[in-house]
Amino acid sequence: KRKREQGWYHKQGPDVSVTEAEEHLQRFIEVNQAWKVLTGELNQSWPVDARVSLDDMTSDDDNEVYAYGCRCGGEFSIGREAADEKAIVCRDTCSLSIRKSLGCSIKSVLF
């Protein structure tokens, strides 16, 4: 009986009407859509700490990965496939980010 109960934990209880269950489902769909919008990486705006060109970045021997030192002691890195695009590069261990530009050398962004 316990296995059967574990498989039903997402089901509505017997005291929930069909209308109420539909409202719960609609609310879940709305929250799920909002979550997708808010967490979409392309839809987020990031504070940019510096603008960096590929000339300012170091690369490995095969030019597969470009890297730039972060002031927290870590490193920003970007793959070769994204090197030809303008991009905001975020760190996963701190809140800093840089904007990789196609041309000019590093410029601090003043806010």
C-alpha cells in the first residue's frame, strides 16, 4: 500500500472539486510560464563590470577557450563558438559579469 501512496502524492484529494483542480492547474501553468520568462538567460539584464575584446583575453593553444581574469580571483571563460558574437559573460561563483565586444580593448564601464 505504501508504494501506491507514494505514486499518488501529486493527485488532488477527494475533497477537491473538478473546478478547483482546473484552477490549480491553470495557476501552475501561469507560474511555470512566468518562471521560464524570469529565468531565461537571454531575457535577463546583467550589470556589466567591464567591456573586454578578444585581444584582451588569453586563449588556450587551440583557441578553443578564451579567458579573462575576474577581480574576485576567478576567471571568465568563453568558448570559440561564441567568440565571434557580442555576449555578456557571467561567472558562476560571483556576481560579476563582462561584456565581450568584437573590437576595442578593455574599457571599464562607469555607472
